[in-house]
Amino acid sequence: MVGKRVNIILRIIVILGLLAFLYGALWLYFNNLKDGCSLPDDRVGWGTFGDYLSGVFAMFNLGVVVFLTVYVADLDKKRSERELELQKKVKKQELIYQKKLLLAQFRISNCTKLNKALIVFLYPQTAGKII
């Protein structure tokens, strides 16, 4: 589920970045290279185009940062869910172990009581000597 969503987000970011770059390239072509005009020789024209490319790449970088943030958040959520499941499993195993331990202690205690009762019943002369 998360992998599919991440792929969709990544594709959207790449498509938007390519469209923005393509738009800039087409704008440059139709505004400056149409009808035999050459690329601008002045610094102002190149500065404007450089500012445009800088903005396009900044938006692309923003998309990448958002994508990575969402991806890391999803990974952290998955890790937390796995950790919670493991804690539940460990707690369940611990409860089973404690149950077995209590049952064993209960059986030992009852066996000791039965042993004392049988000794008193079978050997009445030792009744006062048993602790």
C-alpha cells in the first residue's frame, strides 16, 4: 500500500518537473528562437532565464523534500506498528510463561502439603516433628 502510494507521488513529482522544464524550453524557443532570432546575448536575458530555471529546480526540490518526508513518515509508522506487534507477542509469551510457572509452583506446593498429610496419616508418631 505504501509502496504504491510512494510510486504515484514520485511519478507526479517527476511529471510536474518535466512539464515545468518543458514549458520553459518552449517559452525560450517561441520567444527567442522564432523567425531566425538567436539566443539572447545580453546578461539580462540570460539572468531572467537562469532565474526561471532556478525556480523550476527549487519547486522540483520542494517536491522531492515533501516526497521524502512522507516516505520517511510512512516507514516510521510501519516500524512503530511492527514494534507494537512484537511487544504484544513478547507480552503474550511472557504471560504464558508466568502461567506455567505459577501452575508449577502451585503443584509443588500441593504436592508438599499432600506429602506432609500422608506422612502424618501413615506415621502418626512423627506428626509433631514435621515442619
